[in-house]
Amino acid sequence: MAEGSSRRTGLTANAVKNAKPKEKPYKLSDRDGLYLLIKPTGVRYWRMNYRFDGQQRTLSFGRWPEILLGEAREMLLEARRKLAKDIDPAEQSKLDKIAKSLAAANTFETIAEEWLDKIKKEGAAPLTIKKARWLLGKTYAAIGRRPISEISAHELLLVLKKVESTKRYDTANRIRSTCSQVFRYAIATARAQRDIAVDLRGALITPREQHRAAITTASEAPALLRAIKDYDGSPLTQIALRLLPHLFVRPGELRWAEWKEFDFEQAIWTIPDFKMKMRRPHAVPLSRQALAIIGEIDHDAAYSNFLFPSLRALDRPMSNNTINAALRRLGYSKDQMTGHGFRAMAATLLNEMGTWNPDAIERQLAHADGNSIRRAYARGQYWDERVRMMQHWSDYLEQLRDGATILRPKFGHSGS
């Protein structure tokens, strides 16, 4: 009676603890196929024997006391559930270990760095890569070493909320967006199942959009243009300040301008796609005034590739704050005028002239057109008009600066 009861209840914790080694390995049976294998060295292993596909097999659950009796029984039960589903538990255990090993190698930081290398090879601008690396770096301390497939939305949210708590709302949102690109890359390379950053849309504070300050009236522009002409700081900074209103490109595009991009015979500056916000090459017609201003720069190819090199490192362009700092020095606060503001000035005043086709103005501002056929058509249709418009714009800026009478052109729309 006692022997039958023992078979039904199996081993006890004390029986396992007090089991003594013998000259040869031996087993202490528990129940449902579970047993404790005791080696002559005293090491004890939990195992089960089973049949699968007509073959006798053995599954090991680990050593005692790392795995206790109750835990071994739970592992046995899980193995039997797999067998009931026609899954070999030993083979599945091997696959799980491989998957765990791969997951440990595929950490968020590892995959993020892979993605950064990918977009670099695809031609992303150096500044874009630098910004993305900086944003992702904010997450590495918390989730960088975590297998990307195991990161939860809650984990990422804690990282973002920490940034948000410093009132850097825009940064937190940009981190979420950049992380989303990394997760999508992981999905595409079969190392993650889903983009958990998508789940966090709406979870962060969205900062109110702040439009860049700009002078956009013909009554205020003359004083600004005269102040720029009289700027007494760095000569190269003054040239950049004078040139920017004529070209009205984004300040970053002017900073990164290289001599090799200019065709002075054709009077065209072609900005490559990887330097453009919309990732499309952009052509800028150069007026006589723009050419003359550029001509004031001492060009020495051996000195620097950039029109406006940094004073500290000739292989880098001037600082992204140079233009705005110069405007502050002229007395214009950040709420009055910014380097980006020259684009708004040109867009407003050119449209107010009523002479130029709005599409030609938009093309010159390099604004995106979602329709690829219309975009190609506009590029060809409005080029001649853009050349005339840019020359007229430079003439207009000179007249504003010098206080001369401004004459409106008599010709009509081109291509309308």
C-alpha cells in the first residue's frame, strides 16, 4: 500500500535533497516519466524519457538544485503538452536556444547601427546621419543591449517620457519616429515581428508648430538688406549673408555648397539629391548679382571644397548657427528674422508681384510635388521662367536696398 502511494505521489523535496551518490549512476523516479539521474560525483539531473516518431529519446530539464522538484514537474508538463501537439520537445528546446542566441546578438543598438550604415550607403546627407545617430543614442542606455524582438512598447515609452519630462517635446517625437524606422528595418531583415513605436502614436506631447521668423514686407526688407551690406564681422560670413537672399535656399544647403556643384559658364548651381530635404537634385539659376558675390570668395581648391568652410576645420562647412548669429549681431532677434526666413521673404514678395507662376516659385523653393509626372513637367515648363525670375529677384533686392524706384516687369506668365 505504501509502495503504491509512493508511485502515485512521486518524490519529495527531502528525498531529492538526501539522495546519496553511488559507484554507478542511478535514477530516482518521480511520476509521469520524470526522474532524477544521480551521478557518482553527486551531480543530479532532471530528465524524462519519451518516444517520438518511434524512437526512444531523452529530454534534460537541468540540474538540481538550480531546478527544484516543482519546477521540473512544470517543465515536464509543458513537454507533454508539446508531445500532444506532435512536437518533439527536445528538438524544440534546441530551436529555442538558437533563437535566443540570435536574439541576444540582434540587439537594438546593433540593428540601429546597421540601419545607419544602410542609409549612409544609400546617400543620406552626413547631417541626416549625424542627427539620427544622436537621436538613437538617447535610447541606447535603456534598450540598446536588449534583443530588438523582445522590446515592448512600454519600455520605449519610458525612454521617450524621460526625454519629454525635460520639455524637449520635439526631440521625444523625433526619437520615436527614428526608432520606428529601425524597427521597420528589423522587420524587413526578419529580426523583429512588428514596429512597437507605432503603438506610441499619440502618447507623446505634440509641440505647437513654430513658424520661423521672417521679414516678408517690402517696407521692412530694405533696412535688413542695408544692415547686411554694412556687416563688419567675418568677410566670409558677410558674403554668405549677402548671397542667401538672392538664392533663398535652405541655410544648410548654402553651408554645404561645394565648388564642384557650380557651372559658372551656364550660371547654374546644381545641389545633389543627398543634400536636399526632399532627396531630389535641385537647380538654382544664378543671377548676375549672385555670380558677382560668389566671385568675391578667394577660391583655392587645395584650401577647401566648400564655399564657406569652417574656420576650425577646412574639411567641414561653417557652423549651422553662423547665419543666425550674424543676424543677431545686426540687431535682429530670433523672433524677427532667421536664415530660413529669406525663403519666406522670397515666397511672399514674388507671389505678391503677381507676375510669376506660383508653380515656378514653388519649384524654385524646392517644395515637394507628390505627383511625379506633374513634377517632371513643371521642371521643364518653368525653367526659363525661373531663370528670368531669379534675375528679376536680384534686381528687386538691389532696388529695395538702395531705395531706387522699383519697376514691375511687363512680360506675362511663361508656360501658362
